[in-house]
Amino acid sequence: MKFARLGPAGYEQPAVIVKDADGVDQYFSVAALTEDIDGGFLASGGISRARKALESGELPAISAKGLRLGAPVARPGSLVCIGMNYAAHAAESGSAPPQIPVVFLKPSNTVAGPFDAAPIPPSSEKYDWEVELGIVVGKEASYLSSVADAVECIAGYLVANDLSEREYQISGAAGQWTKGKSLPSSTPLGPWLVPADEVDGGALRLRSWVNDEPRQDSNTADLIFDAATLVHHVSQYMLLEPGDIILTGTPEGVALSGRFPYIQPGDVVELEIEGLGRQRQEFYRAAAEGSAPAASVSVGAGKDL
């Protein structure tokens, strides 16, 4: 079972997706259970309630043809990010693997749909892709006493692209990570939220491509700090609330390595995590006096949804 939000930006409707006997995705509305896939839904046992309603035939089937796929979780309260959480990526960034998690925040207004057209900032020359496993928090977490307790706070997982402007992020004596990580539509999420009990977040292949050329190819088994460890660690320093998302870091193979060019207008970036789906963004140069309206791709037009 997978959770999705379908419809125009700001007007998405909640749905679940399951495969039929022929392996074809079937969509069902969960609007009778919740107005949205958000923190309130997750905290109130929404995943379990939706599963039971689906099994009992209470959820109406819907057609997703022509509908935009939005981010599978409504705008989170906090978007927490982990830096250099793969040893090889730390090395290509010129850093030693961290001894403790490197934590920073992105504004939640950077969240975009997985197939929305993606703006490159007007003055950007070093816009970079980062495929990442996203953890969706399902329970309030504060000062958790153990990693085992943290496992119970994970509602599910999703695909994320932590788009980063490296010149804004790294140049200068101290660097400016917030500037490089806060740009509009720089966090495409989805296409789905997959419940934690239906996928092993610690053993998933994750890959990225630019214009069909391979870039990243790794596995979440190579994370320095796994999902539960990250939830436990972050809870010692901030209150995690249902619906918050933690991005767990990206593996090697980004443009920052010097092996590949940075994203240019017209480029197509695709990201995939095994069992969690695939994203696709086509990039354009944002106008200096305001971005062009975000385009979208319908459910039927994306690759391997």
C-alpha cells in the first residue's frame, strides 16, 4: 500500500494505491478518513485505519488519469536534513566521514511535487541534484531514550531530491548552507509515502540520472547513520512532530564531485529508490523578477510510477 496526494498544487486529495492481480496500480480515495495526508492523519493511526478500510472494501476506487501527483505528505512543520551521511559522498566533498550526524534545516516551503517543473535560480551556476531517502515522522519524538523507541516514531519512507546551490552553500570562509538549501521548489518529494512496515528502509537501492546518463548508484545499507539512529539523535536537539520529514543524506555521484556538469536549463533529472518510486524533473531558468508558473506532469506521463 502506498499513499499519494493527487490534484493541482494546493488542492491535492489523499489516496492510497495498491496493485491488482495483474500488477496494475489501482487508486482509492481516503477523503472519507482524512482531509489530507498530514501530521494529524499519521498521529491518529491513519495508516492503520486506511489499511483496514481498504481491506473491508470501504474506500471508493478513483481514476488518477491526468491528475498531478503532489508531494505525498502535506507541507511538513520541519524539514530536517542530514549532511555527508555516506562515506563516499563525504570524500568527494573533501570531508572526512562525520563522527556524529551533521544536521541542518530546509524551509518547508521548498517542498514540491515529484514531477513538477523545477526552477534554477536566476543567478545560479552550480545547481546540484541529490537523491535521498526521506523518513516521515509518525509520532512526536523528544528526548527519546533509545534507538528502539525511535523505530516506533517512523511512519514511512519516501524519495527526496535535496537540490542544492553549491556556490551559495559552500563559498566563503564559513559557508552558507541555509542559502544553498532554501531555494523555491528545491525539495521534490514522492511520488509516494510507503509505510515503514512494508519496506526495509535500511536496504534500498537509490539511483539518479541526468538526461538519461547514470549519476548516483548506492544503497541505504551504506548510510553512516541509519534511519532510527537519526530520529533518536535529532530528538535530542529538537521536537519532532508527526508529518515532519528527515532527509538522510545523499550518496556519491553529484556535480560537486567535479566529475559531472551542474544542472542546466532543459536538463531532465530522474531519481529512484527501490520500492519507493521514481521522480522526474525538467529544469528551467527562473526569471529574475519571479518564477514562471510551475508546470506538472500527469500520473500517466511519468516514468515507472
